[in-house]
Amino acid sequence: MPPIQSDLQGFIRRLPKAELHLHLEGAILPSTLVELSARHHAQPIALAEAEALYRFTDFSGFMMAFKAVTGVLVGPEDYELAAWRMMQHLAEQGVVHAEVYVSVGVIYKGRDHDPAAFEPIFAGLERARERGERELGLTLYWIFDAVRHFSVEEAERVFRKAVELRPEHPSIVGIGLGGDERRMGSEPFRAIYAEAAQAGLRLTNHAGETTGPEAIREALSIGSERLGHVVSAIQDLELIEELRAKQTPLELCPTSNVRTGVCGSFGEHPLRRYFDAGLLVTLNSDDPAFFGSDLASEYLLAHTVQGFTREELRQLAANSIRASFLPEAAKTAWIERIESIR
Ligand SMILES: [Zn+2]
């Protein structure tokens, strides 16, 4: 590796960063899959096999990998280990705060919608979070994510669980909608978003990943405060101006968009154009284990492919803190730290 690049990698690592668009299930590395498989399978998967599974080249390959991962997430201890390994990997990259999507809808679906299934699993996640805060100095919030194309009732079940658990667990900071945007937009979720906001939950939403700018407008219209992907906003200059004026935080995930075929290459991703237009953009990794990426490598690619300078990478790190749901005092402290990093 050229010395300049390794120096830059050190700088990226030292920058305190927040990761705001990360799915727990998508953060399970092949090595963790092996560990979990050893708990559940008579013939556990080997590391080489797990790595091969993650090198999928099409959507059915992606589905096979996803199924293998959800198949080893059986009990609370499995979720606890997955979350703990995820936090270790985040800490290694200099991530100081993460807001992590938990697919509560998928957890229910995989357990015959048993209303008692979730709490023990969440207790496992909380044990990992508390250990991570204690041992790694990394803060973490949970965002309960529903699969938009399952049904509105499913999403209501997920979001009401967030409302119910939040008083006991302030780490549950918000809600989000993932799944197939082409099959279900945001409008059907207007009432349940309002209900969640009323209960103090913050509203995120995947929008404009596989759909046009109208889907982004629809997501904004139901009160979504922070948007994931937002790739198609580039097609609508009025929308760009609105996002700039309101400084709507955007969770961009360039490598994810390349790997799923939404963007032809990292170079074609609108990250640079959004940044230059003054939008509040953040870099994120989405499902890093599945895409062979992580947050630090997104920062490095922003530099090598889109020419982000050190000062601009610093700005991206500051944006990630600003766009987080951390209290203002914590944001101010982290931004001061970011400014002092050389
Ligand atoms: Zn996502």
C-alpha cells in the first residue's frame, strides 16, 4: 500500500464517526456466521464456505446468504453475539456512535408472529449494547425497522413494540421502513408514523433507492426526519433545493447501491454532487458483511474515487454526528474532537 494511502487510512480511523444506516443482520461477518453455526449445526459451516456464500453475484445468491444468516440467529444469545461482534468491528474503525436497524418485522415473521418472541431477543441485544458502551466506549441506539411490503398491520406491530419498550429502554431511538419500495410507498404508514412521533420516537425511512424522486417526497410528507439512500433525488433539482434548505439528514450507502445494481459504480454515485450542493450527507455501510465493505472503506473510496480531501472527509464525519439522534451536548463534544484530529 502506498504510504500516503496508509496515512489517510490512519486519519480516517482516528476521525470519530457515527454510523447511521447499518442493519444488524447485514453486519454479521463470515467469521461470526461460523461461530453461530457451531452453536446450531451438527456439521458447522467452515470459514471458506461462509466466505464463498458472501461472494454472491446475483440476487438469488444474496437471498441464500441472507437465509443462512437468519437461520443461525435463533435465540437471544445469538443476537447478543451478533451485536457484540458488530460493535467490536465498529470500534476498530473508529466509529464512536451507531444507530442500528433491527429487523423486528423479520424476527416476528420467523417466529410465527409470537408476541412473546421479541422481548428475550431484545434483552440479548441490550446486554451486548451495554457491554459495548462499557468496554469499547461506543454508544449505540436501536431503530426498529419494519418491512414495508409485509403489510401496514405488521409495521404497526413493530412500531407499537418500540413505543411500548421505549420508556424502559431509551436506547430505542426511532423507527424505520425497509423492504421493497416498488411494492409499497410511505403514504399507508402516515398514521402510524404520527403515532410513533407522538411517543417521542424519531422517524427514518428508506426512500429513493429503487424508486424515483416522488417516493422521496412521499417519505418527507409523512414526517420522515432522516432518509436512507435517496439516490434518485439527483433527478429532481427542486427536491435537491428543498433537502438543502431544510438540511434533511441523508444516509447515503454508495457501495450498497453499487452491489445491488442501483448505481453503475462508486464514481457514478451522487454523493459528490449532493455534498457540493450543500446537502447534509453522511456515509454509511448498510449491509457491510454482505457487500465486503465497512464504514472506513466507504470513507477511503470517497477519497480515492470521488476526490474527497481530508478536510472534506472531516466534514463528512462531522455531518454523521450532526445527523445522529445524540443529545446536543454530545454532538458538540464530538464535533470539537473531530476538528482537533490531524
Ligand atoms: Zn438499509
